[in-house]
Amino acid sequence: MFRSIAHFILIVMTLGFSSVLQAEENGMEKKVVYDLKTGDIETLERVLVSGVMRNSVYYQNKLQELKVKVVIHGDSYKFFQKESQMTELGKKLKTLHESYGVEFEICKVGMKKRDISEQSLYPFVTVVPNASLALIDAQNEGYAYLPLH
């Protein structure tokens, strides 16, 4: 009896793991990279913040996962610098990262030009060598490209 139960559990675990792999292979995972250059907060909130939330819910309802990367450069650096207290927008961006798994990548070249230190960034932002490389890598990993200029 114990052996039968153990075999059953092993089969269920194997099928569960293979279904996760199959889901990725069959397009159950959608991926998008936002090319974020805008300095307009209303556009950022409407397209990125609200859009990611709506799109994530849409795919969840279809039993699919939405993976999101945001490559930060251009006029958008200011949105990712922490202040003495986290701004309302900063809280929304943090929620995107924590609740929706959004990865934020910021261009080091642009930071240098603007004299922005890594310490001034929100802790959920990752510094990458440059925006072009981050966008190239994401697209070669299968991420759909969406400009947010």
C-alpha cells in the first residue's frame, strides 16, 4: 500500500513539473520589455503602472503568466531615484516589482552622464551596462518590445 501511494505521489510530481515546462514551451508565459524613456509621469502611470496591472490580470485569467522588464533611460531616471520618503509613484513601482515581478533595469551610461549614484536608486532597480544591451538581450530572450517614449 505504501509503495502504491509513493508511486502515485512520484507520478503526480513528475507530471506537475513537466506541465510547468510544457506551459513555457507552449506559450503559457508571455514576456514584454518596455523601453522606458518618457519623462511624463501621467504617461508612465497610465501605460506602465496601470497597463502592467491590467495586462497581468488578463493573462492570469487565461492561465498564463506575464513577465515584464523595464529598461530605464532617456528622461525617466527621475522616477527611480529615492527621496527621503518614498513617493506615491515609488510605492506603485515597488508594488509592480513585488506583486507582479516586474524587473527594472537602469542604464549605467546615462546615470554617469547625469551624475546619478547607485545609492540614490530604489533598491528594486538593477543597474545594467547600457540600455541598448539590455534591450537587445531581452528581445533575444523572447521579450516583445514596447516603446514608452
